[in-house]
Amino acid sequence: MKNSLEAVKKAGIIPRLSLAEQIIDEEGNKKGVRGTGFHKVKLIEDKIIMGRDYHSGEERYEMHYIVEEDGIRKYYPTALKGEDGQLSYLVKKMSEYQEGDEVMMEYKKRGAAGYIDVWKPKDMEKIEERKSAKTVEKGEKKQTEIPVVEDEGTIGKPPF
């Protein structure tokens, strides 16, 4: 909606960078979280603000990363400290980069929890290849094609 977008811009509201989304079944029950893929963003700035823990509702310090994705400014919030009281992994990782750097951000699963992976692409062609990997429809599932490697002869006996 064009007018709504213009009103949001005039109000100075920055949309959130969505790296993950809630999975909800047909009955409306929450069934977990899935990543939205990797996002190429330009780092603009970071701000420490007072926010609220979404589980407990308690106030806490948060880091808001202001980024630019596809020419649109967005923010990504994260807790400044983890449950152990130490600086969070994401804050430590982001300290390796400078304002103006282009990085890739992606939500990844690790067991029951997830984390945000951040890396600086060394070769953008490889990133674009990964992004445009061919998919094959099989029923309702999509599978990524795996290239076939030709057998180049026997390797010999294993050393054990």
C-alpha cells in the first residue's frame, strides 16, 4: 500500500529485518521457527537501547543493528547479554565488522534453539550461485539438486 508506506517513512519508523518466522499449524498452534534464508545487508550503525525480554517481559539492554537491505533501512534487535550474563554471540560477532561493510545474515537451527550466523562474503558469485540453486519439485517437497561426480577410478585400499 503506497500511502501506508509513505506514512511509515514520514513517521521515521524502520521495519524489522526478519531472519526467522513462526511456524503455525492449521489449528493456529505454534510449531517452531524457520529461517527466511540468508540476507545480504549493509551495516549502517548499532545502538544500545532499553528493551523487553519477550519471554519474561523484564527490561533488558538490547543492541539494535541498523542495516540496509535492497535499499531499505531495517533494524535487527538482539539481547546485549545472554542468559549467562556474558555478551551475546551476535554482539561479539558483529564487533568484527565496520559500519559500511556488507555481510550476510542468516538464522540457523541448533537443536531446539537457533542462532544468527553472520559472515562477510569473499566471493559474491558463490553466494549468488547458492541463492539460485536449482530445485526439483517432488510432490509437495522441494529438493535441491546434487551434482553427480563421475567416478575417476579406484583410490586404493584405506590405510587401516
